[in-house]
Amino acid sequence: MKVSMDWLSQYVSLEGVQAEDLAERITRAGIEIDSVESRNAGITTVVVGYVKSKEKHPDADKLNVCIIDAGQGEDLQIVCGAKNVDAGQKVPVALVGAKLPGDLHIKKAKLRGVLSQGMICSAKELGINDKLLPKEQQEGILVLPEQTEIGMPIVDLLGLNDQILDFDLTPNRSDCLSMLGAAYEVGAILGRDVKLPEVQPVEGGDAASNHISVTIEATEACSHFSARYISGIKVGTSPLWLQNRLIAAGVRPINNVVDITNFVMLEYGQPLHAYDADKLNNGAIEVRMGREGEVLTTLDDQERKLDERMLVIASGGKAVGLAGVMGGADSEVSQGTVNILLESARFDGGTVRKTSRRLGLRSEASLRFEKEVDAAAVVPALNRAAELIVRYAHGMIHEGVVEQVVTEPQEQTLQLSLSKLNSYLGTELSLLEVKTIFARLQFPCGDVAHDLIEVRVPTRRGDITRDVDLIEEVARLYGYDNIPTTPIEGATTPGALTAPQRLRRTIRHLLVHGGYQEVISYSFTHPDKNKRFPQLRGTHHDVALAMPMSEERSVLRTGLVSQLLEIASYNRNRKQENLALFEIGMAFFSEEEKLTRQPHEIPLLGLLLTGRRQPAQWNTSAERVDFFDIKGALEGVFSYLGIQPQVTYKADQPEGYHPGRSASVYLNTGTQELRIGTIGQIHPDIQREVDLEDTYVAEIELAPLYEQVNGQITYHELPRYPSIQRDIAVVVDDAIPSGDLTASIRESAGELLESVHVFDVFKGERLGADKKSVAIALVYRHPEHTLTDEEVTAVHDGVLARLSEQFGAELRK
Amino acid sequence: MKGDFIMSETVQMKEQLLTLKAEALDVLEKVGTPKELDELRVKYSGKKSALTEILRGMGKLSAEERPVVGQVANEVREAIEEVINRKQEHFVREETNARLQAEKVDVTLPGRPMPQGGIHPLNKVIEELEDIFLGMGYRVAEGPQVETDYYNFEALNLPQNHPARDMQDSFYLTEDLLMRTQTSPIQIRAMEAAKGQAPLKVICPGAVYRRDDDDATHSFQFHQIEGLVIDKGIRMSDLKGTLLQFAREMFGEQTEIRLRPSFFPFTEPSVEVDVTFTKKNGERVWIEILGCGMVHPKVLEMGGFDPEVYSGFAFGMGVERIAILKYGIDDIRHFYSNDMRFLKQFSRI
């Protein structure tokens, strides 16, 4: 809402108040002032001049030489190129030495040999937004009304010595969508009275009800409809002061009748509409819902299709307006209009909002109705407009307001406890201080009992419905800065993360220290990208957005791998080729094909490795990452969480993965072998598609991990007796997983075996095709005594026999 | 004659010894390499050395003469060994010096890199915020990202026709389910979980979604962190105290806060908070960082707390906004494009 300081001062004294200071005070009291702008865009010494004569320039077809009386004692000769300049006009004249917006300086000049002592200005040259000008003034020089006083400074004439405060209103403060609302707010802030316009419409002629009638059918959507009948009006141009007011508020002047309805809307916040009464069916107005198939051409000459959800104004069965949104073209007030029906009504905000949304049509009127207008302003605004129309467009107001009232406006009365107010804010305000604030707000209040006051809330403040709303009013006018700063009293609480939150952080930091960079990807993805990799929990349905912004972001991700690939690809295109990424984020899926309840959201850890372990350096070669790098990262995480012994990897061929280099990851929960994730190389076809080199990924469900973690560390006594290590190398079929060998060793060696690990694997012609040699180190120890060679040999031989038996393993000598 | 002979034997041996000493010392002083020294050691003090030869002849001497010659011989041996040892030490030192010289490295060459990853800047900020509030006795609450209309809007006192409830502004999945547009539904869930038990102090971080066209300052996915405190006798002045403490921990001890009245459906009174912030050019300005207020009685009621008994405050801020301010970032989209050149800048304290 653009609020002119000059206009505002009609209702509340702004004496001694600077615009910038006022803006700051309003902002600090709750309504943000977006900007303070001067209406004068930089004009000095531009005055009203009278064009005494106009003659063609002797040497230029398109130029005229005008003699101007600008009240300067001597007439001025000014060369002007505008087509519409003519003798007998009053025009704005920039004198020699004048300044115009855009830092333009007017000097004495010769134009094609003819002296020019100034410039005749267009509205644009005066810095006025031409969209806000009546059509006839948008081109050429600005022609001023005939009776304008010669020599008058143009800034006075056009009301440019004014400043505009732009109120950025929160949804609750629609009361300030009016000058009077703004005046009440400013009055409360400054502690000054508000002066309402004096409205006393003089009625004449016969009863309005002889000419017009009002019927509300849609009583749900219209609580009050009032109308007046004005006959014998003369449609014409509005007086300059009125045009200035509208332009200052950002509204384009059209004609006196329309301008007055707009002026009163801006003044009271109550939208009005004037119908050409002779275009209505016997002046009869019906307020009803639209009908399927009904059409209406609105004021903007657009044909609108109506339906049952839209509220319309009809006459004789035919729609003549979209209630609260826009009038119809047929009944529009035009040059020939003589008699009008003036409407002031209260339409339901929700209905207007729906109508306006459905048609994609918003107007100053719908904006106000959507937020509910002040019930008490309906008739005063009607009377104010009627009076102004008679004053500026002649005519006669017929006797009586024709109206139907569905619900009477009701003022709310609220009780407020002073002690609650103080304990709520942490203040120590006295009763007097509080009452003074309500007096400033013009909320009548009185004592009810000790500590309790009763406050009557004016209907213009529909946002105030509870005592806490009143507390807020007191707080904001008392000043938030004046509220003390205190520590919370009462019981203290220990702050702590939950176990999963702590573990999530642990995993995050562990991976960071292991060289992985965390990323955050979008939760929305393309359905095809979801299909690329199997879901961890078998097949479920994607969760789709009802109205996605693009197909690329139309479903919720079911995993992290696709997102990580996208990020890797993005970086590779920017020459960032060695990547170690991880993300901890949610996957979404549902069992339901058609969603009826919240989908599953499961936390996942995603890892991606591609490129080289590290860039080549003077002492390090740049080795490519492989499967075991990413597996090592997972092992590191599991080991740090203390669950490494419960995790196993089984070769698997999940879709989208390299069939020979991928595995399912299982967690032994004590009751079951739970599949918690996938690890492996991306299938070369997909790698090619996303333009990546060999890329390894892992995706692990976190919730089962969290459940298995036992943070209790138990100390084991350090060994007192030496261990004995035996290294073996066995030749087995290449297809036998080394994990099976070590598992077998663990089983057959029993308790004497302290550790077993594979330290070398190789293949070669000497071994034969499809064979490999696996070198394994076994460490034996007894907790109670030093092992003898015989003891170890007995166990060790058993191990070898078992390997031979189970895997056909041959011991290499 | 015998006496003469004997005398001359003794004299002769003494002379031989002294000659040997002179010769040995002369040669040893001139020795150039450890190898030469080893050879000379053999020659002058080994079992087959000239000295040993001479001493072998001592058997011929009388009992009186033997100690005399023996003393001379010992002196000669000690003199020779002293030089050999000195030379030996010299060579060891020289060799060590040579090795140290040879082992010299170029200390300006880079070291072998230690793995160095990094936390995403948004999580970095979230962890920092969480830690501040954990220190103030808050717990961290989380909730689903796909929310019901009830938790996302209704329980937060957003009326049916509130613009935020429009299909145009939120990502709906069905008529009743949508991507949460704020982290506030977590507060409602935390209140429900508390079952009316106070004090309740939680912060709620998380991703939220709004239908915005992405540009330098908008992202359809972003993060919020909200806080909620409910207890008997919670005052607006406590909110001010909490925010001041938070702002100073987050932005430095000199930070001041300024409260401006505002409007949110779920708080009354509602407040927007500015903090003093020093820009790159050193200018100190007020910057809006969060919205807050006293929890609206309707919201308390819906969360299972009697507004006549309990009161509370809530606050919320955009994580991206805080990160943008803190690090001077110029484009919100960087957070989601995950360009390593961007992310790596935050791989440090």
C-alpha cells in the first residue's frame, strides 16, 4: 500500500514529522516500510505557462515556435516539437535554469536558428510514470486544466511536494489497505488523534428504492450489500487534486465517477462499484453464485467463463459483474452515463479469493475483499462516494440506502488481565500505561475488576480476537526494545543428541577424516533415475509430486546412488575428476500405488569413489581407485561402530552394477542376516551414459546399524604369552571366495587362533588356469601358557586338512 | 764386552722403538682413508707389526733391562694407538657428515597428503547451531519430510485459505500430503510426544520445500532450524535473552539484536530479529536472520498444552541464509550443485 504523506496528513497531523523518521517508527511498531520515495523526481523551476500563440518553425516542419506567458514578466519564446501543443493551452514550462528528472538542465538554446527560452514538458519529462496517466495524457506535452493559475510551480500543482511510504503489509494487517487504517496506525504511534472525513450526503428526489433493488441469494458469500441511486450525473475528467491522489497511490485516473470510487476505496479500504443504472434490468441487483455456461465480459474486455463456485452480481438473470473482483463491460460507467447505481458490499473473502484465483484475475478490490473488509465501513464509504460524486460529477442522490444485511457487524469485547500481560512479556507495565496504549489505538477500554480490563476492539481490526492479540498490540506500541532481556527461569534441562543423531554425526566425521567430501543432493529426481538401481527394500512404489516443476524433479528419490552419480558427473564436467563423496540422506518409497498415508522415509548412507586415490605427486603415483577402496571405507565405518564382525559381503549382481564387482552387504542382527546395502562398481553402460570413469558406490541403510551399535567398551587384558605365526599359501579354484577360506580356518582352528588374514593373492600360468594362490597369515596364541610347536602343529595340520577337504586346497611349498 | 754388547742391544732396541714411533706417527698423521688406516693399524699395532717384532726380541734382554725397554715399548704403543684412535674417530665423523650431507631433502617439496574430506557447509552450520542450543539445554527433534496438511498447516494455525496452503506454493503429493514447507510441524510432533510434560526445549533442523523458481536467492529445497521452549511462566523477555545469547555465540560477543514486530500465524506476538553484522568492507549493518514469537495459544492447545497454564516461545531461521551471511556466499544454488571447488572451501575449521 502506497501511502502519501500529504494525503495521510488529511486524517492525522504529521506536523514536525519527517518521512524517514516516521517510516522507521512505523517499521519498529510492526509494519515494514519498504521504501520512502519523494514524488518529485528532481524538478526545479517548472511553472504553469499559457500558450499565447503557436507558429510553424521557419526551417523545420516538425517544430513549432510558441509564445508563452509563464508569469515571468516577459513572454518567452519556446520551440516545441510536440504534436499536441496549441495556442490557448495551459502547459508545464521548464524555465531557463530549470532541472528535470534524469539530471537534465534547461539552457537557453537556438533550435535551427530560432531562440528557445525553455521547454514545454510532457508528463514523462516531469518524472511521472505514464502508466498512471489518463490515456489522453500519455503522449505529447501535458495539457493542464484551463483554469490553472499561470506561473504556479508545477510541483505544487501536481502535488509533487509529497513523499510516499510503501507499507509492506503482513496478512493480518489488511486494515492498513486504506488511508484511514494507516492514519489509525500512525495516530497510535504518534499519539495523535484521527480525523475522519465528514460525510453528510444531501439526498433529494424520490426514494432510491423506486429505481433500484437488491436481493442477496448467496447469503453465505455476501453478508451485506448496500446501494445508492444517483441520477443526472455528468461523466468527465476528475479534478486535478483527485487525479494527484490516485497517481500518488499508484492508481490510474479514468473518469470522475470511477476515480471517486477508487479514491474512496483507498480512503476507507472498502471497494465500491458504480453501474450504469440504465443498463441494468430495472435497476435490480441479485447477488448469487455463477451458473455453469454463463459468460461475462469484464471491464478489461475479456470474456470470462463463470461457474458455480464464483460469486456474481446479476441483473435480470444476466451476470453484470464478478462480485468483489471486477465489473462487467456492459454496465460500465461511460461518457454517456446519466444515472448510476453505486455499490458498497461485503463479500466473503474466501469466495472472492477462489473466484479471483480461478479466473487468474486480481484487482485492487479482490485484494481487499480476500482479506475481509471492515463491516462498519460499508455504508460510510457508500455515503462518502455518493457525496463526492455529486460534488464532482453533479447529479442527485436519491433518498435512502437500498440494502440487504445478512449479518450485522459486531464489535468484539475482550478481557485482559494486567498480570498475565506482564508475565507474558516479562514487563512491569502499570494499568495506566496499558490503558494509554489502548487509547492511542482508539480501542475503548474500562476496568472490570482488579487486574482485569475490558477492551472493545473496533471492527476494522478483525485480526484481534484473543487477549494475546491485545498483548501484542501493547508490546509493539510499548516497543520491543523496551522489553527486558532475561534468562529462562525454572527447571534446567540437559541438552543431548539421541543415539542415532550422535551416530550420524560420528559416521559423518569419520568419513570426512577418511577423505570423503559430504554432499547434499535434491530429494526430487527423475523417475528413470529411480529405476536405474534396485531399491534396498525390494520393489515399492515411487512417491510422485502432484504438480512437479519439471519431470527432472517429479518423484522423491528412492536411493542416493543416482544423485551421487549426478553430482560426480557435474564435477567431472568441471575437471574435478578424483572424487570421494558421501551423503547421509533420506530415501522415500511407499507400498501403496496410490498414496493415502505418509510414505516410508529411511535414512541412507551413500558413498561414491571415482578417479584416482590422489593426484600424482613427485613422490606418489596417481593410482586408480578400485572396489577395495570403497569397501575399506565401509569396513572403517563398521569397525568404528564396533559391528564389523557382524557384517558380511556376498557377491551379487544388482541391476545397474558391474556384475563381477558388486556385492550385497548383510548385517547379522542376532536374529537374522539382514540385507542392509549394496556395494560395487557402476555398470560400464551407465558409466558411459553419465560420462564417468570407473566409479564405485555403496549404499547402506543406517537404522539397522544404529540398533546394533553398543557403545560399551570392555577392556581385554594384554596377552602375557607369545604368539606363534604360521603363514600358508594354498592353491584353490579361482571361484572360491577368500572369505570362505578364512571362515573355514576360523572354524577349524578353534580358540587357539587369534587372527587370520589374507596377505597375498596371485594368479599365474604356473598355477594352471582358473586357479589362484592365496597366502594367509594365521596367528596362534594361548592365554595361559606359551604354546609349544607341537600344540600349534596339531591344530594347524587340522586347518590344512580341512582346507584341502573343503576346497581342494593344495599347500604350496 | 758383554756389557757393551748388552748395552748396545738395549740401546739398539730403544732406538729401533723410537725410530718406529717416529716413522709410525709420521705415516699415520698423513693417512688419507679409513682403508689406509686399517692397513697401518695392522702394520703398526697388529700381531704382525714391527712393534711386535721388536718386542719379541725382548726375550734376549736381562731382567733389569727388560722393564726399561718395556716401558719405552708401551709408550710407543700408546702413542701409536692414540693416533690411530684419533684418526679413526676423525674418519667416522667425516663419514657421518658425508652421509648427513647426502641425505639432505628439499623441505619445500609437498608432503604426502593426509586424507582430507569435508562437511557440507549446510551441515557445518546445522551442527554449529545444534551445538549452541545443546549447550543451552535443548534436544534435537526431527520429523518426516512428507507431512500431512494437519501438521504442516492446521496445527500451526494457518487458516484454510492461507496463501501458503495453495497448490501453487507447496509441493503436494495428494490433497492431504505434501513436502513440508517449514520445520514447524516437527514442533507440533515434539509437543505431542511431550504429552503435556514441561519443560520442553527442542530445536528442529531439516530440509523443507517450497515451489520457487531457483535463482541466486531462491531454492525449492532449503533447510530450516527452529526452536521451541514451553514451560510455565515463559516470557517474551526470555525469548530476547535466548536470542541474544544465541546471536553472540554464533556471530561473536559484540553482536547486538533488534526485534521488530511481525506476523506469523503460529505466534503471538510475532517478531522478526535483526543482528548487527559486519560486512566485508567493515560496515556494521542490521541484518534480518530469524522470525520468532510467543507460541500462539491455539498452537499450544493443539500440541496438548493448556495455554492458561503454559506459555512458550518459538523461533526459526533459514540455514542457507545463515551460511550465506557467515561465509559471504553469493548464490544459494551452490549448496545443491555440490561443486567441489565450492565445497572444498569449507573443509577447514
